[in-house]
Amino acid sequence: MVSVLIPTYNRPQFLLRALRSLQLQLYPDWEAVVVDDGDGSGILAAHSLRDPRILGVRNEGRGQVHARNTGLSHATGSIIALLDDDDWWLDPTHLYRVVRALRAQAGLVYRGGYLVLERDGLELERIPFDLKASPFSLRTDNHLLATGAAYPRFLHDELGPFDPEMADYWDWDWYLRVTSAGYPLIQLPGRGVAVSMHGANMSYAARQGERQQNLERLSSKHGLGRLELKDHRIIAGAA
């Protein structure tokens, strides 16, 4: 069983696209845990599909990291896959590939895809994203798409839940914890996932100071040295 964790916040139409891409997967043994951190519209949208594999629950805390930890507490699968509510999977064999890779070796599976620029429901551009990551590269930048990541559930038993203190960088923190524990990164071939870039999730400039503080907290936790945000990019070793 693959448990797919999907936090959501007041964008049911995006969420429905994500869930429909999950329903198109040829691998049938999955469950989706949709965790609503907003007004409840996500739970209503999830249940509107009338698929018994899709569970909608309220966030037991507040914010996206607590939402993912709430999803973990409801997950029953031996594999955890991550999917954001505004992203979707392009390859209907994605879960088959994930399961095959993790049966062969315990580690953190990741996959490339496309950054999809959208505006008012229209797709404007697809930008390929398939950078290779390593434990070394993760100490200077995060080249993994969370929507393409999956791993054995037992890693949380060993390493604990996602860290709410890491805020924007919860995913990067998790990857560093997994690789620091000696588990490999396993890159799946091809571009199988789509990551939406739209007005509601591109307000980084307004939060530059907050995001820099969160980045410094991550760096302090893992001893990464000086990391600095410059034009939405992360610069390692900045003065």
C-alpha cells in the first residue's frame, strides 16, 4: 500500500486535479490522505469523487508541516508518497516505478518533471526540471521536487515526523535527515510530475526576510554554513 499525503488549503479545483491524476495511476493499491488546513472545502472536494481510497481529514495543528504530520498519523501504507494539492502526476506508471524501486532498496525516491507556469487556469509554459541530487549537493541546494518524492514509512519511525520548525524548508530538512542516516537517493527515469507555478504560490518576494530566517534555521540545524536567498535562488557560502 502507498499512502499519498496531500495537504490542502482553500483551493479545491487544484486539489481535484491532483486527485484525478492519482486516480489515473495504473498501480491500484494506494490511499490518499487529504488534510484540510483551511475552510473545509478540500474535504468536500475529496469526498465528492466518491472514491473509498480517498480520505479527507482536518489538520490537527496549523500550517502545511503540521498537515503532513496529521496525514502521517492517518496513513496505513508501507510507502509514503508526497503530492501537493496544486501539483499532479503526469505518468500513470509513476507509482509502479516508485514501488519497484523501493522493493529493491530502501531509500528516498525522487523524480524530475516540469515546472508549469499557470495564470487564471491557463497553462503558459512548461520548464523541464530533472536535476540530479546527491547527499553532497543537498548541503548547498535542494534539487528535489517534493511531488516526486517517496520513501518507506519506517523512516518516520526511525527519524521522527516532519519538523514544523523548518517551515518553508520542511522537505529539504527531511531529505537531509534521510541521507544523513545513510539512506540513498534513488532517481527515477523520465519526467513524471508537474509542479504548478501560479499567483497564489509565487509571493516569495513579499516574504524574503521570513524565508531567509527559515533558511538560516535549516542551516544551523544541519551545519550547512552560510546560505542566502538571491532572486529566489539559494547562494551557498555567501558573505
